[in-house]
Amino acid sequence: MSGATVVMRGVTARYGRHVAISDLDLELRAGECVGLVGHNGAGKSTAIKLMLGLLSPAAGQVAVLGATPTAGRSAQGRRQVGYLPENVALYPSLTGAETLGFFARLKGQPVAANSALLERVGLAAAARRRVGGYSKGMRQRLGLAQALLGQPRLLLLDEPTTGLDPEVRQHFYEILRNLRRDGATILLSSHALAELEGQVDRVIVMNRGRKIVEGAIAELRGLAAVKPRIRARLAHPPAAVVAPPDPRPEWKPLGDGRFETTCEESEVAVALRDLPAFADQVEILRPSLDELYAAFQAGAS
Amino acid sequence: MRPIAIIAGKELRDGFRNRWVVATTALLAALALTLAFLGSAPTGSVKVSALGVTIVSLSSLTIFLVPLIALLLSYDAIVGEAERGTLALLLAYPVARWQVVLGKFAGHLAVLGCATAIGYGVVGGAVQWTGGDDGGAWAAFVMMIVTSILLGGVFVAIGYLVSALVGDRGAAGGVAIGVWLVFVLIYDMALLGALVADQGRTISAGALNVLLLLNPTDVYRLINLTSSPNVSALAGVAGLGASAGFSPTLLVAVLAAWILAPLVAATAAFARRSA
């Protein structure tokens, strides 16, 4: 159990007769930032609700911070967990400051630290306004602030960046990096895969309640066997095309003097060296997570 | 205890914010003042306490209005939060579900208590000030306010039970109105009809007493309309109160049981509900 914040073993969850998650194994370690990826209805939110103890598994075991989350439903462990629900709903009649005060008291945290937290998510100016009048992005930021209350050891964030503008989004990831440095475990769910790139240590890809694949993004690239593509614009066809016996595969014309080729990751340097000096607008297109996802989806079905 | 107090405080604040307290206080006070001053016209000739008459008319008002207000306040408590999505977040905090129910109950009871105590208290004061008669009816008047709040508590608890059992808000509202109709109107009419049809052949006095205790509004009526000989003579239920022979303590205990049972059932239903 050393270092494992969340362990799920053979977990199945049902809503009535609908099976939301089947036979899920998952482990989150301390200081790790993990992306939980899948379409709507893939079971991401259900997995998070199982970790929070809002839902009991029909089969299998869930352990969070060394305890079963559903046992004794007021488990003290919840003080160390921060949760941001998908499309967070808050009490519209309370102001931002009151909302955070309410949640801080429930968590047994000093209310005095709240104004700094509101400052951190950029809501200091709106703290005295009612949440009912907040924009979606402001509600999301307030939701994030409540999840950060009391330095949680485990943060479960369900679609955290929907509705955030790019500036706040960058700030949000910076906050997450600081929390990780302090040893917190972070689970981010998302259906916008490209967004997690560069933010997470590894991703868990889910489809229809099952885990399809899991690993660091680079690893998944290798597994999916989606090769990098190189694009360049040339005034006239490249030497490789003009002068055959060239080991490079053929460059496909894309029109407007642009060409594209595909190669292995290890051959990128060679391919670039072969480009004539007058080539411009050179791009290396690595498969995005979306493409990887599509490849795994195809493999799974 | 702390989470209960925190949630209760939030509900009370909500009650003041969304004008529930102000609106119900004004409504109760306005109706009660109307009843008190239109209804106390005969007191001059009959030589009874003005406050006594007011107790009778306010009891009848309470039986109609307080359960309705209580159900409107409570039917949405669990199913509404579940539907709006605030419940999942609340339950992710270190709060047990029974604490959520008890906290909300304390808060809603406080909202109702404020409205009733202020609304009726104002009327009691006004009647006393204008009528200026005996202080003897004051104990009965205070008893009426306290039991009105208890009656509200009964229907707040029943509202939570509905809210915990029913799947969506609309249905919960419908069931709540049904509960109100049954306890406030249909039950007594059906009981009366049965008594008339039966002509005293099978329904004994003892059975009738039990049947009265099975409806919290009848328990409330028994407490307040038989609270003093003066009042029961006015209410025309002297015979009923005397034959029932329940002590006020027992009746209040029954009312308390009517709060406890639905509250426990609501907590149990809520515990089984998926958030």
C-alpha cells in the first residue's frame, strides 16, 4: 500500500440495471497527476463518485487513503479529499465568500484563510456578490477554490477546465503543479484529450465503463503505433522525390507546394536532414491524444 | 454536532435571504390579525376572553396553513439539491447523511418558528392591548404557538421523507400537496363520514381516540381546542375533549413522535439513495 492514495480492484458499479463501470483496476500514487479520459458516459464521473464514497461498488474493493470511503459515511478521510464536480452547482443565494466559509467550516478549516484562496482563483473582487449572478467561469473558479480548501492530499477534479478562459486555465495548472510538489495526488477527468498534454504524468483511457489502456502519453504513442508526420512547403519537389533511389518513403503532395511524409519517431532527424535548404513552414505533427484515443477505440471495438 | 449547526445556520440564512421568513411571517400575521379582529366581535356580549376566541380561530388557521408552509419548505430539501447537483458536493464533505437531514430540520424549524412566533405573537399582543382582559389565556396562547411550531415540524419531517423517497422535484411537490390534502382535509371528512354511516355500532369511543391520534392535525386540534374549559366551550368540542381524556403531556408526546418517526424514516431512505 506504500504511496498508493487510491486503489481500486475489480470494481463494478451499477445504476439500477445499467452497468456504469465494470471490472476496473486502478491505482493512484502520492504526488502523481493522472488524467482520466473518455467520452461522456465512459464512467469517469462514476469512478470519481466511487472514490468519494458517494456510490458503493456492486463488486470489488475501493480504498482511499487506506480506508473504504463508504464506511462510516462521515469518514475523517474526507477532510483530506478535495472534489470538484462536473458542472459544479453551488448555492445561488450565498455570496462567494459565504459559500467558501460554509465549506471551510464543514471541513473544519479556519475561515480566515479564505480570502487568500479567493484571491488565488481571481475572485477577490466578486467575493461579496451572490453566486447566482456569477458567470460559468466564475462558478468553476469558486468550485475549484472549495476543492483546494485545507491542503487536500487527494484532489478529484471532474472536467475542471470547462468554462475557464485560457489565462485562468494556465493559472489553474500552475496551482496543480504546486499542490503536486507538496505531495498531493491529483486525478483530472477530461474528454478534451489535447488539453491534458503536458499536464499529467499518465492517462487512463476509459470506454463504456472499462479501462482500455493506461500509461504515460509517450508510452501510449508507442503502443498505438501512430507515427509522426512531417510537413514542409517547397518551391519545387524535394530531392528525395526527384531523385529516386532514396531510402525515404515518398512525400505526398498536399497542394500549394506543401508536402507530407510519415516516419518512425527514431527517423525524424534523418527525414529533416534530407529536406532541401529552401524548405520552409516545416512542422512535425505528433499524434495528438485524440488520434491515440481514436486508435485505441478502434482497437477496442 | 458541528456539521448540524453549520447546515442549520445555512438553511436559516437561506430562509431570510429568499424572503421565506418575511413572507410567511407577514402572511400569518395578516391572516391572524384579520381573524382576531373580525372573529372577536362577539366577545363583548358573551363575556369570554378575547384571547380565547383568538386561540380558536388561530388554531383553525394553523391547521390549514402551517402544514402547507412546512411542506413547501421541505419537499425540495433532498431531491431538489440532488437535481441541482449541490448534494453530491455536500456529501463529499465530512458530513454524514443523518447530519444533513438533522441540520436542515433544525434550520427549517427555526424559519418556521420565527414566522409563527413573530406572526402570532404580534396578534396576541394586539388583542391583549385592545381587549385588555384576563391574563389567564396567555398560557394557552403560548402553548398554541409552541404546538403550531411542533405541527410545522411534523410536516417538515414528512416533507423530507417524501423528498428522500421520490425521484424528481415535480413528483415530490405533487406528493407533498397530496399529503397536505389527506391530513388536513380528507382524513377528517372521511372520519366524519364513517362515524355518521356507522351510527356508533362498530367504531367505539376508544377506536375514535386512536383514529384521532393517527392524524397530527387532530392531535394539534385536541391540544389547543381543549386547552382550557373556556376555549373548548367556544370551540364546541368540549364533549370530544372530555371523552378523549388525553392529558396535554401525552398529546404533545404524540406530536413529538409524529416528528421523530418521519425524520428517522427520511434519514433511512436518504441513506439508501444514490447521490
